Amino acid sequence: MDWLKIGSAVGIIVMMVLIFPRLRSAMKESNEAKNKDWMSVVIPIALVALFVVLLTKMV
């Protein structure tokens, strides 16, 4: 293993250690999502997926 891979692994571990406690507290303080909130995420993702399928069919 070279030093770049070791440094990257250490950096990822440090980021995880710093992010997860804050993420846990943010999840506790957040509001519950409603169906309307989820649909505002699902519809754009579905449109992008359909667009990608259309582009691949055209090639």
C-alpha cells in the first residue's frame, strides 16, 4: 500500500468520526417527512432516469 491510499483511508475515517455524531443529532431534531415531501424528490429522480433511458435508446 502506498502513502496516498493510507492517507485517504485515514481522512475518510476522520470525516466519518466527525460527521456521524452531528448527523445523529440532526436526525433527532428534524421533522417527519410527509408524502408530499417524498414526491418532490421522487418525481425529479424519475424524470432524470427516464431521460437517461431515452438517451441510451437513441444511441
